[in-house]
Amino acid sequence: MTNSLKSKKMSTKTPKILMPHILCVGLSLLFCLPFLWMVLTSLKSLENVASIDWWPEIFHWENYKSVFTIENLNYGRWYLNSLFIAFTVTFVQVFTSSLAAFAFSRLKWKWRDRIFLLYLSTMMVPGLILMIPNFQMMIRLGLVDSYLGMILPASFSAFGTFLLRQFMMGIPTALDEAATIDGASTWQVFWNVILPLSRPGLITLCIFTFMGNYNSFFWPLVMLKSDHQFTLPIGLLFFESSQGQQTNLLMAAITMAVVPMIVVFVTLQKHLVKGIQMGGVKG
């Protein structure tokens, strides 16, 4: 009797357990539909783009090659520009944010917390408001339409400093004291002790920074004037305005532009979730 009752209870619990999984799978498939339509459209001929059928009659893989061979379009250069700027900004911003976070979390100095609150208050200022003074500063420095003008304003982040500070605040101070007793300098404590223990936060900040700068539109639109300096968002806008209604080639270009973000997110998603959870608990 007991075994039969247990089996009945398990049978009633099973649908309840499966329902959230079924719902998540259904929602994920629904969210994937726009991406699937984009990929399938990129493989159609221009005549079949407007057809009701999603599935192409013939797969035109040459559309992807055609994107790189269109006259007056430097798609390959735009691709490299976006990757170079995104990787450089990510490296510099993570480095500067980790240094600032170490100073605000591990070092003791006068008015440390007050200055941190003042620094943190800059997050309340919308980025669009800062665009004009930043642009005027780049004009004075002669950095308009240059890689350095794209990289320099994005190299410092109050959000990144706050995120990494939350991780470093959760690391026991006994580790600093032990390293100092062993003769480690402040830089060695930062580089050999604190930084390795903050790896989840560093990876989380890397993902946010890379995706934000790779997809950046307004700042490159203001800063860049030369065709060979364009990033992908600006290049795709120029592609659409100059080539007319070549939807299949535009979808091929967008599909290739999305690939780095998918690779970064899929590769580091476990670290992203872990980093957000640890940051929330330690905060």
C-alpha cells in the first residue's frame, strides 16, 4: 500500500515539475523565431525575400560572400573595427575599474566612502547628457574620427568600479594582512591576491563591457566621419541607405555581426550568472 501511495504521489508531482521546464522551452523557442527568420532570410534570393514561406527554395550561401565584395562597402574593415574597439575598451575598462575598486574597498584613506558615493552618483547622469561635453573634449584633443577618441571616453566606468568593489568587499581582510606580513607590496596584494579571487566579477564586467561597446551606436555616430573608421552599427546603417532594398544581403551582414555576441555569451554564461549571484549576495 505504501509503495502504491508513493507512486501515486510521484505521478501527481511529475507534471508540476515538468511544467516550468516546458514553459521555459516554449518561451525560448518563441524568442528564437526572429533570429531564425533572420538567418533563413539571409539565405534567400532577393526575389524570394517577400515570400510567405520561411524556408528558402534554394540556399544562397553566396550571400555571405557578396557582403564582403560589394563596391564602396568595407564590411570586413567595419567588422575588425568593432572587434578591436570592443576588446580594447573591455581590457582598459576592466583594468581601471579593478584598480579603482581595490582603492575603494581594500585601502584605508581619508574620505574614501564619501568620494566613492560622489563617484557613484555619476551613474545617475544619462549618457546622452555627457555626449556633448565628451565630444567637445575630443575636439580639443584632436581625437575626432579616431580609434583613440572612441576608446578613451569609455575606458572608465563607475558601474564597473561598483561591481568589482562589491566582490572585493567580500574577500576577507586577513588575506591582505597575511600577504603584507610575508613582504608583499600593495601592488602584489592587488595583483596576486585580490584580482584572482575577483575572477567572477571580472568576467561579468568583461561581458557587459564587450557587448555594450560592440553594440554602441550613438557615440560612433557622433565621432566617426570616415568610411574606413566605421563600426558595424554605423556601417550597417550606411549599408541600408546606400544599397537599397537588398534585404537578403542586409540580413546576412546582421547575422555575421551577431555571431561574436553569441559566442561570448554562450562561452561565458556560467560565469555571468555566477558573477551576478555572488555580487548580489556580497553586496
